[in-house]
Amino acid sequence: MDDIDRKILACLQEDATTPLDEIARAAGLSPSPCWRRIRKLEASGVIQRRVALLDPQALGVGVTVFVGIRTARHNLEWAEDFCRAIARIPQVVEFYRMNGTVDYLLRIVVPDVDAYDVIYKKIINVAELYDVTSSFALEQIKYTTALPLDYVTVSTGMTEKK
């Protein structure tokens, strides 16, 4: 990974449909070497996939709910079953196992409170839970899918703390 790869990644994170000629120009390359670098970044797993970002409001899922889940069960079989069941709920768009006072954190998108209540009932039906706390987002201040690229060490592919 070098500065050229970072420039390529910055372009692709901004808009994955950017024409190759523009990406190459921004990276200071001609199109062929630029394309080879993109393919290498894909093959190495740095570029996992290219997707379209959709407008939740336009699709009728403009309500975001953050759900903290605490459980009294902490065995592997329970956790695997629980994670599999929650991952199958399409309205759950992010799902994390946490440390601290909350065991799991979910981000759910729905059209309204009534739709969330349906999802809530699915969640509590999946497994015995100690506590479920829901917080509705009132305003989205910042949202990005772009990752910071300034932690990648030039040429090594390793990260450094800054």
C-alpha cells in the first residue's frame, strides 16, 4: 500500500462509479497501471465490494433505532443461535457484539415506531434477554461509509497509530 493506492481508494470511496480515466488522473497514473492496482486491491480484500448507497427516506425507512441488548446468557451455543437469528432480520443493518454494559448493539431502520415494535417483538422472541433498550435517532449529524486512509503505513500495508 502506498500513496497512489490511497489516492485510488479515496476516489473509489467517494464514488465507485468514477471512470477509470479520472481515478488514474487523480492517482497520477495511466489507466492500465491504475486498473491493475484496483484489481490487486480487490484481490487482497482491501476493496471488499462496490455498492450503491440508497436514500433511506426515499425507500420509506427513514427512522433509525439503536438497540442495546443485555443478556444473562454467555455461552457459545446461545450466542451463535442468537447472532444467526438477529442477522436474518433485514431491518437490522448493523449488528455488533460489544464490551461494557451492553452485550450487543443493533442499528435498525424502519418506517415508523409501529414497524419498530414488530421488529422488537421478533428480537425478544429470538432468545431470553436480560434487557433491551431502544433509542430513536432524532437527527443524523454525520454519516459516511468512507474509512480514514491516513493510518495506512506507506509500502507495508500495516497500520500505525497517529
